[in-house]
Amino acid sequence: MSQTLACNTCGERAEFKPETVCPSCFNPLEVSYDYDTLREQLRTVEIEGRPTTMWRYRELLPALEGGIPDSPVGWTPLIRARRLGKALGMPNLYVKNDAVNFPSLSFKDRVVSVALAKAVDFGFRKVGCASTGNLANAVGAQATMLDLESVILIPEDLEPPKILASACYKTQVVKVKGTYDDVNRLCTELTYRENLGIVNVNLRPFYSEGSKTVGFEIAEQLGWRLPDQVVVPMAGGSLISKIGKAFRELAQVGLVADKPAGIFGAQATGCAPIATLVKNGSEELVPVKPDTQVKSLSIGAPADGHRAAGIIRDSGGWAEDVSDEETVAGITLLAETEGIFTEGAGGVTVAVTKKLLEQRRLQRDALTVLCITGNGLKTPDLVTHRTEDLPVIEPKYSSYTTLVTNREEVAYAGKD
Ligand SMILES: Cc1ncc(COP(=O)(O)O)c(C=O)c1O
Ligand SMILES: [Zn+2]
């Protein structure tokens, strides 16, 4: 058996099944691979010849009985961010732009691509999720594409644009009174009582592997090398853990040279249980009640919080959190320098980068990648102040010159 589920605490192994925790010690189950064989098989040149989707790394993703999905998820741009780099004083800065991921404009499209492929393998006809918004969009879109029935459970106070897109797909949206953590508890109960493949509950070991493709793509787009530093937003702590796993795996199978890559985590101050754990160095993650406008990162009891903190510490990285005001400044800085409009999570990432530079935790000259994971059109409330008091003019040249060139109408140089 080249792939199994394995407990990352006690090492117990199991065949693939829709289960999330180890039956012996209740710690998370994870997909494990036969790296020695893959080291013999995998070559960069072969991967480079494959279609530009996240499934070009198929050997390092959960094996599928039903074949590789053909929808073009992943392979988002890695941008050399010269202007943002200048503003921050980082000459070697890149942005991985998952704000334009297909089909629903966040990195969650990656995890859902894996989870739904496995849901089909396991014979589920109906799938669902507990979501802070982006996952809801990704499940709604891709369940529709695969003709699967789906149900999406969300906290009732999510941003309207995230609810709006979900409501337009062929899916059932259920608003729940409470926080994401309440929604997640309900979804866990549903997996015991209903025949449902919940992507981030009973399909979680497979779902979470999809996040590794962010790390694989960064390395390939850098010319098959690891960055020195990467800054990643954290909610449940899965994405950052899997980027760490991806970098390790690439070195293990010989696709990149092994070298240290510092992994840095970013949260909003109003919901920062993982950053707090990293900063105070304790072993106990203390759950919080979220109090921030950055809803996509509002998970007070993160499922992979311990793991994320461990990976950050082991990599020589760090974690920080920023206020909602700093987040808004981060969103506008990225938009004004690179023309990339990101949501709250991206604002947090940019603002934490600035803070970590000031603290000298991040090295200015090092090759650094910021993970921008979601699209700004989904969180307009954070920046609507930018549209207040915008001027309106008469459709006349004189009105234009008064406002824009700030001078009296100039004589028309052409024929009169
Ligand atoms: C845009 C965005 N970025 C980052 C994250 C954090 O991902 P994770 O929950 O894997 O830590 C989320 C989670 O919902 C998200 O929506
Ligand atoms: Zn175990």
C-alpha cells in the first residue's frame, strides 16, 4: 500500500476511509506517502510537462480511484512584488496570488478539489462544510460542477458577498446562530447521524492535503527552490502546516535542494489563538471568542493550531497578529502597490509582514513569499470608506479639467 492514513502522534496506520481522528489516541489522521519510491520516480521535467493545475503534483496528493479532476484549480500567479517590496524595504519579495484561484477566488478551491474527488471515491452523494465563507463558496461551486448534492453551514453574521455567491450555486445554504466553532460542532455531529461527506470534518485528512499545492507551486515557480521565508494567514492552522509539509516533502523526494525555510503565521488580534501560542511559548492552546472584522480567519478553536505552532517554531519562524485598522492598511498597501485587491486575510498577511520586519523577525533581504489567499471583492465592508465622497462631475470637458487637471479649460488645439 503506497499511501495510507497515519496518526501523526502514535503512528497507527489505517486504509483510506472518511475519518478524521486516530481510533487509538484521537489525534489527527494524515495521508502518508512512500517517499523512497517517489524519490526514484519523480522528475521535475515530467511535472513541468503536465497541465497547469494543482493536480500536476498528483503523486503527492491523495490517490484517487475516479481519476484526476480536470477542472483547472490552482497554478495561480507568483508575482515579483517590486513595488510592495520597495514600500516595505524588501528587495526580494514575491506574492502568491490565490485571490484569482478558479473557480471561487480563494485557496479553498484547492482543498475542495481534493475533498470532493475523495467524496466521490467513497460513494457520498451529498457533501457539505462548516465555513467562514470562502470554503462555502468553493464547496458550492465545485459540488455544482460535479453534480453532487451539497449543504453549506455558515455563521449567520458572515459578509453578505460570501453568502451571496454561495446562494447562487446549486447548493443549500444554512445560516447557524453562533460562531464558526458552533457550526463546526454541529457539522461533526452531522457526520455521525447523516450520510454526509463534510469536507473539513470526516474528509479532513484528504481535504487538507490540497493546501500543500500552494507550497509545491511556490517552489516550482521559483525554479524548483524553496523560499527563505513565507508569510501565511492562519485560521484553523491547516494551510500553514501543509505549506510546511509541502516544502519538506519536495526536499524528501529530491525535487528541490533541502534548505531552511522560515514559516511565519499571521492572525487578526481579535482572534489570535495560534499566534499567542507561538509568542508565549506554552504548550496549551487557549481557545478565544473571535472579535474581528476579518471573518475568514475567525476560528477561535483551531483544529490544527498545535501543529501550526510546532511547524512555525521548528522552522525558525514566528507569528504575529494585527488590529483591524492595520489590516485595512495592509489591503490598501497591496492594492496601491501591486494592483492586487485582497480580502481581510490578505490584509492581515501584509500587515503582519510589516510588523515582523519592524521586530526584525523577518529578514529584509531574504527571498520572501507572501501568501495572498482570498479576493477583496468578498469583503467590501473593510474598505468602503475609500468610496465615500468620491466626486461626481457633469459630462463636460470643463468639469473634468476643473477636477482632474485642476485648471481652467485649455484652448482646443485642433480645428475650431
Ligand atoms: C482567505 C483565507 N485565508 C486563509 C485561511 C486560513 O486557512 P486555515 O484555516 O487552513 O488556517 C482561510 C480560512 O478560512 C481563508 O478563508
Ligand atoms: Zn494515534
